Amino acid sequence: EVQLVESGGGVVQPGGSLRLSCVASGFTFSLYDMSWYRQAPGKERELVAAMRDSGGSTQYADSVKGRFSISKENRRNTVYLQMKNLKPEDTAVYYCHADGTEFGADYIYWGQGTQVTVSS
């Protein structure tokens, strides 16, 4: 069974930090590009950060550049999102996303999401 389990969300004051974790199981983690998306109330889901399967290439939304950092540990099947200098507009449900090719087919997986609330 494929699972992406996020953790690390919570309530934090503006300027604070959080680190989200996503533990993957049920597929070959090292073969997949891993990403974090977020969705705020009334808004579309948007890409926050992405890392290619090799771990050497990253991509960030302009709104989080310089504040967020994505990383992964293949031996732990885990991808992280370090978030610093959080702003109220970062409030959203954050989702882990996996995209890759395995056994000759393309697969996309989503986690259930973890809530991040930035408020004073």
C-alpha cells in the first residue's frame, strides 16, 4: 500500500519556523520527484517546492524563495520542508506529492495534508 504521511504542521507566530516531514512507503522513493504543495481556503492548490529524484535540482515558488528549503533522505524515505520567517499568507494545508516512473508506468501520489497556521 502506498502512503505519504505528513507531519510537523501546527500554529506558529509570524516570523517563526516549522519543519514539515513526509514519510513515504509502498514505492521506490529514490525514483520519484518529490514536491510540497499547499492550498489555502478559497484558493487553488499551488506548488511550493520540488526536488528531482536525484536530489540535485530544486524549484521554489517565488513567494517562498529564500525562506523555504526542500530536502530528502532516501535512506529514510523522507522529504522535508524547512520553513522560516513564516508569514500569515503561508497559512494553508500542505501536501506531500510524489511523481515518478516505476515498472514502466507513471505514478502520482498525494499525502493527506498537514495544516500550517501562521497567526499572532
